[in-house]
Amino acid sequence: MIDAMTRVPASLHRYWWLFLIRGIFGFALVYPNATLAAVVLVLGAFLAIDGIVAVAKALQILRTDRHWWVLLLEGLLGIVVGVAIFALPGISIVSLAYLVGYWAILSGAFSIATALRLRAHVPGEWLYVLFGIVSIIFGGFVLFAPATGLVYIVLLIAIYGFIMGVTMVALAFRALRLPG
């Protein structure tokens, strides 16, 4: 038990930069004058890259964390949705909204589950919980009002990207300060 208590913080410290990458790609969603097409492409790229990073992290903690599969599922979900956005360029904005809404809710739930497991190892796990809650609220809003208008969906994506970027970058620097 003690060995696991020291391995998780060391692993988080060693791979702190994965949180930083996720945060930077979250900031990539904040383009105030972007066209919807550009936002859709950035969103697809973000989801795919974020998913790849999450899968890589899951594979790195495979032997040290028995719940590695939660992060793996979150990553695979991001990859599938990101690839679907690129593979179906003619998808309607309402269909895209549903796709993103469901992704955000599931991703938020996985993030909260991960945060609850990390609370014994990482001070400030509330940042990951906050990310999960914001993700679920964002997804619910998008599902509730998919036809609200392109401007609102773009605005929500930008706000979501900013909050995700801030929380992931903050989490990266907290992980960097853990004993390695």
C-alpha cells in the first residue's frame, strides 16, 4: 500500500507535461474571430490529440494504477469523436453539437472519477473535479439547446477551452511540484 502511495505522485511528477499539453490544446479552442469551420477543425484536432495524450498516460500508469482504464476510456472517446469530426465534414451543426455534448458529459464524468482517485495523492485535486463539473455542465447545455445558434456554440467552446486550459495548466504545475 505504501509503495502505491509513493508511485502515483512520482508518476504524476514525471508526466506533469501531459497535463500541460492538454491545457495548451484547451487554450487552442479560444479564437475570438474564428469561423465555425476553423473552430470545428480545431475542436476535432483538440479531441483527437487530447485523446491520444490520455491514452498515452493510461498506458504509462498501467502497472501503477489499477484504475488506468478510466483514463484509457476517456482517451479513446476523445479519439473517436475527434476522428468522427474529420471523417464527416458535412455533419450538420446540430449533429456536431450532440456529438460534442455527449463527449463533454462522458469526459467530465471520467475526469471526476479520476480526481476522486487522485485525492489521496495530489493536493488540489479539486481542479480536476472542477474541470469535470464544467465539462458536464457544458455538455448538458449543448445538448439542451443545440440549435441556439452557431455563435453561442462557438462562444461556449471558447469558454470551455479557456477553463480547461487554465485547470490543466494549473494541475500540470501542481504535479511538477510533487516529489519525483
